[in-house]
Amino acid sequence: MQRKSLCLALIGAMAFIAGTATAATRVVPFQGPSSSSEQETFGRFIVKYRSGTAQRSDSRKVTSSLNTRVANVFGANKAIRTSHVRRLSANGADVVRTSRKLDMAEAKALMAAIAADPAVESVRIDRLLQHTAAPNDPYYTTYQWDYFNPVGGINAPSAWDAGAKGGGIVVAVLDTGITKHSDLDANALEGYDFISDAFVSGRATDERAPGGADLGDWTTAGMCGANSAAKNSSWHGSHVAGTVAEVTNNGIGMAGVAHNAKILPVRVLGHCGGYDSDIADAVVWASGGHVDGVPDNTQPAEVINMSLGGSGTCSPEMQSAIDGAVSRGTTIVIAAGNDNDDAMNHTPANCRNVITVGATGISARRAFYSNYGTRIDIAAPGGGYNDGANNQENFIWSAGNEGKTVPEKETYMGMVGTSQATPHVAGVVALVQSAVGTPMTPAQVASLLKQTARPFPAPTDRPLGAGIVDANAAVAAATSTVPATLLSNGVARAGITGAAGDELMYMVAVPAGAKLSVLTYGGTGQIKVFAKAGDAPTAQSYDASSQRPGTNQTLTVPTTVAGLYYIKIVGVTAFSGVNIRATF
């Protein structure tokens, strides 16, 4: 009996349907230390009081106000006091020092107490920064253009410099499993082998088995059907896992996008592929759901990477598994496929409630093989022969193995495909989730990634989503301490309404070298508009403004650096039905 396989080695993924993503980014009340800062201590904080408060009017009142709150949190026995260092000229915020250094839990408790004060606009760590440096992994600079190339890369180093490295996040890689590798082992959890067919798994029985080891997916001629070719083992799962979370700054090999995250290897692909039913069960289990006959997963994944697929429609079983995982808070990232075809024709890329990923090369053009269409949410580096990828440096490089059939000596391999693009996005999701105080929902994550994507430098030949995933822009927007609604490049937000004196704040993530233009139009009433880089503008402090009569305002904002730009609409009179569009 010929076995039907669903999944092939180098394919890739699909996305949230229109209307499911939330419009606004969640804004945290304060920005505390990240989970990657567990061994750090903190002694200085930046507190910004609202205009019109007593503390904003007189910095001498800051210390007494803070010490009252400190005593309520820590009590007199801990003897923590604050002192005022200075008021910042840039935005009127106050730098304060604690009488002793605080650990991460104490710092978060202090900041939560300060943020609860209605007079406080924001509070954050006064971070002690060092000069930035590339990871010391020897192949990083030479081969991993996909992380840092200004045209085709994902802007990962800036996100790392901001403290986002994936700490505390689990990313499940549903693939061929992983091999032992000195650049993976420290970040790998014990997974599970979900293949329930001995022919596919290469094990002695049809039973599923603990561990996520890659036993090889080699085939002989005719093994997978008439005229099927013989193939060596791909070690595809190790390659994908390495892009997500290869151990970094260990002085060997290469780097991972979210290198403080943990990988949960779940084996679903073997000889000739993998069954839809096994993959659906693996989605349920990896996200923390129960699967009969398998011990429950004690470390549920916040992110699932599925660099796999086949032709056809999304099965009811797969859709049900995905919906359940999303309901448990797991973001699912899937490769669009490598058939130069509409992704709508490929599953699970065409399932609902997933993030579908297309592939670009170093020039940021669509890779010739990448599936395309309206189902694609976002693009990421997958390597591209159309970029001269016969030159091996334009491949995506990651962990691998030299074995032809079974694992032998560890190595590093270059591959291309939407399979390689997908773990870049999964890694960025891990960076974002590690940086925020409360996990974002899958819908919020999808919206954030699309709204902060870097625009393609030139129109793509086929639709390929919102742009190229930008790690730094996504992390910056997710952790912004200024309450603001995130705008997508070139997409108007309509129907804005307010009263005289109302202030509405928006933000947009702008890449380096871009020119930001802001336009408000339509509706009735009178407004004025202010914009500023990196912080909330005021009527006294802004980089650009437009204050003509009516609602039609236009301003061009100087953009000397990449980052968040804030736009404030102020009602001069009551206004309604106004539109705003930011374009760069």
C-alpha cells in the first residue's frame, strides 16, 4: 500500500486571515527588566510625571512622593529610599537613584508601584549600556547576512542590544527532530516523536516515543512512490532549530535569532514526509493540550514553527488543532511553500489563525521559489538563487550534520526555502514575547509584525505580505511606554473622533534612511498635529508640527535614526471622521 505523505523538507507557511488581528498594540504601564536580566541589579530609574502635576512643577517633590510608595511596597525593614539625581532636559523626566541595588523582582515591584500613581506618565530602568558588539560566533559575520544586512536582513542585532534575546520563551519546532550538536544542545528541551508509523519513523514499532531526536529521513529510489528519487537525510529540523535559537556568544559556529529561548523538538517528519494526523496531534501537545497515549507537555510552547506543507486544503483536524493552540496563547508560524504558486493552494499554509511566511533573498526581492498571494502575512530571508545564491554566502546557514542517512559528525549547512524564512519570524516572535511584561495574544503578535514590517525596497512581482520582518521595530513597538496606537506604513486609520482638548497618540516604526510623512484629512472640526522621534511630542517639544485651520494637516518628520516616531492629534475644537496616514 502506497503511503500518502503530507510534508516535504523545504517548505514553508501561511497567516492570519483578514480581520482577525487587533488594530492597536498592547502598551505596558512600565518597562521593567527583561527575563534575560535575571543576574543584573538595578539602581537608577527614569520617572516621568504628567504635565500639571505637583511633581512635574517642582522636582523637589519627587523624592517624598516616591519614598511614600517605596515604603508601602517594601516596608521599613528593607530600608530602601530614593534620591533625586536630576531632571532631564530632553523631556522633563526625573532620574532617581535607590539607596541600594535591587534585584529583578524588587525592581519590577518598585516600578509597578510607581506606575500605579496617577501622576506618573511612565517609568523605566535607567539602563547601563555598553558598546555594541557582534556575537563572537566565528561564522556570524561571514555567513549570517540574514540577521544584519540592511536591505535583506531582519535587524536582529538592534533588538538584542535593546535586551530582547528570547529568555523564558519556548519555541516548538515541528520538523524532522534535531541531532546532537554543540551549538544546539544547551538550548534544546526533551521533545517527543509523534510519528505513528514505523515506515515513516524508522523505529521498530508504530508507537510514539519520548525525545525529539532526528533519526534521519533518507529515502531510496521508489520508496515514496513510483519514480521517486533517492535522497540523503536532510537534517532539516536541526537547521530550522538553529535559526530560531542556536547558542550564541559561545565562541563557536553561528548565532540564533532568539538565542536565549529554548527549543522543543517535536518529530513529525521522517521517511517520505509526515501524516496530517500526527502533525495535528503534535500541534495540540506542543501548545499544552492533551493527547491520549502521550504524557502531557510540561513546557508548553509560546511559539510553534512549522516549516512543512503540501498541496490541498486545510483539513478539519489541522484547523481544529491550530484553533486550540491559538486559544491557549500559542502563536503558530508556517512556511508558505516553495512551489512558486499561490499559497492558498498549500496546507497548512492556508489554515486560519496562523502567520504565513514567504521568502526573500539578500536583495529583499521575492525568492523565485517562494509561494505568494493574499495568504502571505510577512516575508523573511530564505535565501535566493535570483540573488546570485550560487554564491553560497547567500544561502541561510545553520546547524547540520554530515551523515548521509543516520547522524554522524556535526557541521553547518546552507539551505534556501520558505522553511528557512519561517524560523526567522518564529524567532522574532520569541524576542517580542520575552521583552513584554504580559504575553501578547497570537492576534496581537500577527498585527504587530505586519505593522512594523520593513517595506520592500521595490514592489514585489507577486504579493508577499506586509514587508520583511523587522526584529528591532517589533520589539520597540511592543515595549513602548508611551500609550499609542501603532500605524502601518501607508495604511490610513479612519473615523477619528474627539472633543476640544482631546489628545490622541499614534506611533509608527520607521527604518533607517526613510522619510516620514504624516497626513490627516477629511471629517469636520479643527485639529493640530505634532510628531517627535522616540518620545511623546508636546506643544512645546516636537520635531515637526502642522497647525492650519481645519483637519487637513501635513508634516514631514526628520528621520535621522531608525526607531519609533510618535504622532499626536490635539483637538482645537470637537472633531469627527478624521483620517490619519503615516508613510515612509
